[in-house]
Amino acid sequence: MNQINASPTLDVLFQRILARKPETLALIDPPNKQRITGQAPRALTYAEADRAISALAAHFTEAGLPSHSVIAVQLPNTIEFMLTVLAAHRAGLVVALLPQLWRQADLVAALNRTSARAIVTTSRIDGVLHSDLAMNAAAEVFSIRHVCGFGSDLPEGMASFDQAMARDAMPTRTAIQDGRKAAIISFDMTADGFRAVPRPHFSLIAGGLAISLESDVPQGAIIMSAFAPGSFAGLAASMVTWLLSGATLALHHPFDGDVLEQQITAHRCDTLIAPAQLALRLDELDLASRLPSLRRVIGLWRAPEQVASSPAWTAQQASMTDVYLFGEAGLFGARRTEEGTPAPIKPGLHGARRELAGHSIAGEILLTPKGTLGLRGPMVTVAAYAPPPPPTDSLVAQPPRDYVDTEYAARIDRQSGAICVTAPPSGIMPVGGYRFLSQDLQEWSKRLGQGALLTALPDRLSGHRLAGRAQDNARAREALTELGLNPLMVEAFRDRTAPA
């Protein structure tokens, strides 16, 4: 009888570490968690985390959520996020990642697109009542049957996950642990509009391997993650890298520079995962003397066209790995040269690590016929980005595309043969780590009144930031609220507006 060896899931990776070292510290909350969510920070061993995961998984099954149901998660970068994702997988559910700055209309669109059965959130994040946002969105979505949250002062009808996690319970349903099953759904904005991008466990793990192998994260590392986990890249860089290395994962909710440095020093972190612009800023501020425990820095570039022109990495005691992010389509990483300059990226198969012979193949980079960068490989979900079939009278089906066109303009350098990413997708504007259609920004600006201006300015940390100028700031804020923008975005706009 032939036995099929299924690829592992994230929960299988967690349980392998649990069996080896149950009393090792697994997860550490940000020290300023009280300010962010109103809850006290905690630290959990793998055994303690396992009990919490089982209790949450039991809550999911007792709530009547069938296997393979979609649950939407909108949580900050704290322990609760990691526990909820692993609990959902232990219960056989699929996690839809909801970014924190989405407006209610975006939440409703994502919940309807995925037919989500439940929402998990927290009472508040940085003063914004996310519990109210979740309840209001759930009221507009027919498929939602269960809304739950962490924290105090939850609205009536929202189940308390803190109470569920405190129970000593085991899930009544055993999920089949197969890495080919769906794990997450993330959301992307392309020139063709809003897309839901599902990924199985093996695809998510492939993204984490591409990062951890290229940056050489050792077993038992102490990792500091300062990158929001509400995306494929955020989850692969933090959760998957943590589980692959059996590490201790300290979390930082972006962004407080002083708190971040205190965390790295207090926990003696040897690996930092952060936006690349932030990593380079730390290097400018003499990272070697300020953070002597760091040995690896993983910088994630939301604007990959900026890598080639970025300053050289100067810290000698810590290596720097550039991770190129292309929305939710995929990613690849490249460790910097000994001179601290970005490594040349050549088209074709790429592995991890790049300079080692016989390395594992992480994917393939190619130049499409229309001069854009394409990605192919195990982490790339081709079907989610499949273009609509062209109109034709032929009865013969067109061959399917086996790669994803990222829509980033690219060219081949004649001298080096390296591929150069030159511009972001046309019609797309990244703001604060989120991608918007340029026409949406124009529509918003029209609502601000005569003489108003709304634009996206280059920003070192977020790629671009939303900036505005209005004769009547009160009217501008009112108009943005009418559009359904998340209060955090309205506050960001208010802080950057000025009387004409």
C-alpha cells in the first residue's frame, strides 16, 4: 500500500516545535500593548500557546463553523493575531486577512467576496473602536454568523475571545493536516480592480522559506517582527519564519522607534523583520552601537522599484536582506553584497540562498512580452490573477498563463544582465502600505470642496503618504468620513492638512 506524505501545515510546524521544547518562550507582546489595545502585555511558552490555540479552536468548532469555512481576522501585531490564525487552522478553517486601515465598505466587499462566516477583531486599536467597525460590517453581510473579539467593552452580541481562551478546552473536530488545503486569503488591488488571493499552506510556507533561507535565520533565533502581518508577505516574514526556525517571536505594533529599540535590547533579538526604509534609517543612526545583538536584518520593500537606488548598508555585524514585495502576487529576497549594495537580480530560476550551489528553488523571475515583471513558482497563486479570456471566435481554448504579471515595469540591463524594476503598476498608488486606485484618490479629492487638494507624497517608511490641503478642514474631515474611511485614515488626513 502506498502512503502519501502530505506537506505540512502551519499547525504541524508549531506542534513539531512543541514536541521538542514545550517550555521555550514562543511569543512576546509589545510592551506598549496597553496603549494600543487596552490589554496588558504577555509572554507565552510553546506549551502555554498550545493550550490557548486549542481553546480558541474549540470555540470555533462549538460555534458551529464547518470545516473550510472562512473567518476574517482584523487584529494588531500582538500575540492574539498569531494564536487566532493557528487556532483557525487547527479547527480546519481558512483565514481572510483584513488590513487595519480599511474602511467599512472595504470590509463588506472582502467579507462578501469570500463568503466569510465569522469575524475576529479586538475592542480597539490605537483608540479606534474596531469592534464597532466589525459589527457594522457584519450587519451588511448575510454570510456572517459569528462575531468575536478580544478586549473589554465589547458590543452586545460580540463573543469574548479572552473568555474562550481562558478555558481548558480541546476542539471536538479533528482537522486533516494537509498543506495543500487553503490556509489564507489576502486582498490585492490591481489595475483590473479588487482581487481576493487564496493560498494553501505549502504556498505560504514557500514564501517563508524564501525569506528565512536567504537571510540564514538559524534554529532557536530570537526574532523581532515590526511589520504588520495583515498580508501574505507580513505573515510569511513573521509567522512562517518563526515556525520554520523554532524561534522566539517578539512583536512590535508599528511604529514607535524608542519602544522598538527597547524591545530589541531587552530580548537580545538577533533578527529584525521590518520595512526596509526603517532598517536603513536604523543603519544611518549607527545600528552597530545602538543594537549590538542584531545579526540579521530583513528589510521588506513595498516599493521594490526603490531598491536599486537605496543607500548602501554599512553595519558590519548584521547582514541585510532585501525582500521585494509585489502586492499579494509574490516576493523574492536577496542578501546584500559585502559592499552593502543591493544584489543584482537576474531573470530565471532563483533559489535560497542565491550564492550557494545546489540551492532550493524558490521561484522564477521573468520579463513579460509587455515589459513588466512576472513571477512563477510555488508561492505564486496564478489563478487568482488570471486575466479575462480575450474575445475570440475560435472554438479552441487559449493556453492558460502559468505566471503572474505583477504589472511592475521592468527591463534587462545590457551590461550586467540583471533585471531592473523601474516603476510601480500604472494607475495604482501605494499609501501607508496599502494600494489604492489613483482614480479613487481623485474621487475623494473632489469631495473635499473647492480649492482642496489630496495627493500622495513619497514617504521613506510607507512608500507614499496621503497628504491634503483644504480651505475648510472640518468639511474635509466630514467628506472623508462620508466616504466610509476608517477613522485612522481620517486622523492621518487631518494631521497633514493645513489651511490654504
